[in-house]
Amino acid sequence: MAAKEYIYWLCCSFRSSVFDKIFWAGRIFFYSSEPLLALKAVENNIKNSKKTDIIGRHRESPTARENKLFYFYATRNILWLIWRHYPLSSAVLKLFFNIFHAFRSLKHFFFSSFIFGLLTGFFFCEKKDLKKRFVIKSFQEARIFPVIGLVWVFCIINLSIFLRGVR
């Protein structure tokens, strides 16, 4: 399978000084680390801005999500992120939407990696994260609650396709 290229409607970039200021701990978050970086930036009062003239290019791996490490790290890291930053009401909703992630892992025959990431995320969270929570007060504060928005977009698209077929 050849690598694919996409042009997305959303791109995120950071100055290197931002990494220095927030004491980036890349040793922990190998995958799904963009939301963590955004939250640490908010936590450290780093200003963000919207630019409409930037084009981001993303190359998809030929194996894409067909990798057991993807399911392990993505599951573990999102659980740690939820614990540290999400309000409890949003955290429950976010965990519910991660069920879709479990179904994808079944499709690629990596459900055991998903379960291992789930167990690691729940039982082996670093103690410093358990003691210090920086809870985002609202979706508008950081605007990094991506899965909830994407799930609604996909639901609306699928519903509109279904309704077109019914007519």
C-alpha cells in the first residue's frame, strides 16, 4: 500500500520556544500527544492564535493504524490526558466515545493491544499526574476536545447520507 497525502482543514504548529517553556516530556507520550501539548500550553499561559493562510501537509503511513503500538499508546495516553485535564462529566463522555477505538482495533486484530493500553492507562498512571490535575473549565478554554466534535460530524454526515437514501 502506497503512502497517501492529504490536505487537512486544520493544522497545528508550535515554536520551539514553546517546548522549552512547558518542559515537554516526550518520553511519556509517543502518540496522541498534540492535545497534551496544547493543554500544557494553556496551563502555562501561552497565547494561541488562528491563522488561515497556513497550509499543513500530512503523510499517512502505509500501515496507518494497522500497528499494535498505535492502539497501545493511543489508548494509554488518552486515558492519562483525560484524567489530568477533563472535567468528570466530559471525561465519561470521552471514554464512551473511545469505544469506537476498540472497534477499530478489532478490525485490525489488535484488540489485545487496546486492552493492554486500557489497563496500563488505568493502573500505571504516573503518581505526579494523580496528584496534580489542571482541569479545563470549558470546551472553549482550549478547544482541544477533538473526538467529541469529530464523532458528531461523522454522525451528522452518516445521518444525512442515510436520509438522502431514504427519499
